[in-house]
Amino acid sequence: MMIKSNITITENESETKQLGEAYAGKLKGGEILCLYGQLGSGKTTFTKGLAKGLGIESRLLSPTFIIVRHHHIQNKLFQTLYHLDLYRINNPKEALWIGLNDWLNKKENIIVIEWPEKLGEFLPKNRIDIYFKDLGDDKREIKL
Ligand code: ADP
Ligand code: MG
């Protein structure tokens, strides 16, 4: 793993998980994490580490086919991790129909959104943007 200010280059899947796990320790509750990057760039892998760092023990699957998964957080600070993958939505309003606005800006929730650009004008303003890039082989650049 190579860390240069806010850019980290990981060299395998488990390093990206570790990065997510460590990042979980910085969360205070109510954050909206927007993960950008092409398919296979490591967004879900990072989220798996984040979930582990939040004390979630259930296996975190990619929500690609069902758009959102909720995970109960087994620690005292937060209650629920909402993990959205908007790759398949065609209209930004679909994210609102599934309930996005009800989960946002609540201290007890952590929200992770893959393909946030699909939200268009509904992209939350108070979000944290994280960028993923596939550098070839097993290298991934993650800009926090
Ligand atoms: P996304 O959610 O961005 O589509 P995933 O996290 O689901 O991407 O998939 C990343 C893929 O790349 C996995 O198959 C993983 O094994 C592989 N991989 C190889 N190197 C890395 C790395 N350094 N970090 C994360 N994933 C990696
Ligand atoms: Mg994914």
C-alpha cells in the first residue's frame, strides 16, 4: 500500500478492504459516502472493509441487482449501514422512490452510494466523495 496525502494505491483486494476498515473509524454518524469509479475499481471491496470496521458481521454482497441493502451495525454509535448501487437505475427519481431521502442526514445511519452520478440533481450536497481508479493488474488508486 502506498499512501500519498489523500491518495492511496492498494496492490490487492485485502489492502482495499483494510483501507475501508480503517476509514470506518473516522465516521461519526450521518455521513453520506459517494463512491465513484468504473466497474471493478474496488468500490464494493472498500465497502466490505468499511462494514467490517463498523462491526457488521454478515457477509456484504454487492447490491447491484437489488439496488440497496441494509445492514444492522453492531456498535453503539450507529444503527444501520445503507449500501446502494445505482448502476442500474435509469431515472434519478428511482433512488428517491426506494426511500433514499428518508435515510439521509440521520446520525444513526451511514450511507454508501456506488454510482452516485446517477442521482443527477438529487446528489446530496453534504456528501463525502471518494474516487476509485483501476490502474491495471491488482493496483487501484483511491482518492479520499
Ligand atoms: P466495484 O464495486 O467498483 O465494481 P469490486 O470491489 O466489486 O468493484 O471489484 C473489484 C475487483 O477487483 C474484485 O474482483 C477484486 O478481487 C479485484 N481487485 C484486484 N485488486 C484489487 C485491489 N487492489 N482493490 C480492490 N479490488 C481489487
Ligand atoms: Mg460494486
